[in-house]
Amino acid sequence: MSDRVDEWMLSYLNEFDGKALVSVAKGGLDLAELEDEDEKKHQAEIAETFKPLVERLQSSLGEKVKEVRVTARLVDSPACVVVDENEISPHLLRMLQAAGQEAPEVKPILEVNPEHAFLTRLAEATDAEFDDWALVLLDQAMLAEGAALNDPAAFVKRLNKLLLKI
């Protein structure tokens, strides 16, 4: 569903043809029923392996995110941002703000794809570079979600600085 009012409409329409409608942009999406036991075990092992990196990301990003966690929902992207099940989505927040309405502050949850090369590079980053890489990862996820960056000039400067070191 890609129309601007779809999200508002879905707050009133909870199911279709006997099936519950679930937003993929909400953090509560459970794909476990689609996985076999071996895949579930593999995902649990990956989450445990990447726990130190996730904790380091959480510490680095601090108040910019509500939480950082490993996800199995991503294939090509290094990260995505989602919100909790009962929070207003970023898209709806932007619509409310554009209409001049007050909207609550919602911190995104950063979900990372541990099998992406970006995360491998991030894990290898020096302490001096790690915070910049973490912010680039978050900013890319925000851009992919459709959000405008709070400080686009800082994003470009940070990205250029990191690219020149490669």
C-alpha cells in the first residue's frame, strides 16, 4: 500500500479476507512462522554472535535510537528503522507535522542485517571511526525509510571523510 492515506486507513481496517494486516514498518513483525527449526537456530546463533556489535552500536548512537537489534527481515540492506507496535510511524508523523499538528517524538529502532558487508566493515572499524560509521548507517536507514535528515551537511561531510579513508 503506497498511498499517503493508507496508514491512516489501516488504523480502521485490521483484517482482510480473514487475515490480519500487519505493518512491516512496525517492530513486532514476526517472521518466525515462515522459518524452519534450523533457520530459527541459525538466527539465534547470529544474534548471539553479533551481540557485542549491537551493544557497541547502541552505546554509540545513544539517544538517537530507542534500540538496536539484529533482524532477519533484511536481505540487501544493511539496516532499517522501525517503530514499536503501538507507536505512530515516521510517515504518519511527517504527515501530521506537515499539517501543522503536534506529534509525539518517536525514536526509531535500528534493525541491522548481520550478513551485510557494511556490518562487517563496521565491526572492523577503529574506535575513532566507529561513531561516524554508526551515524552513516543510521542516516542511510532513515533515508531509505523516507525521512529527511536533521543535518544533511553533516551526513555528507561524515560520508566523504570515511570514503577518503577507504
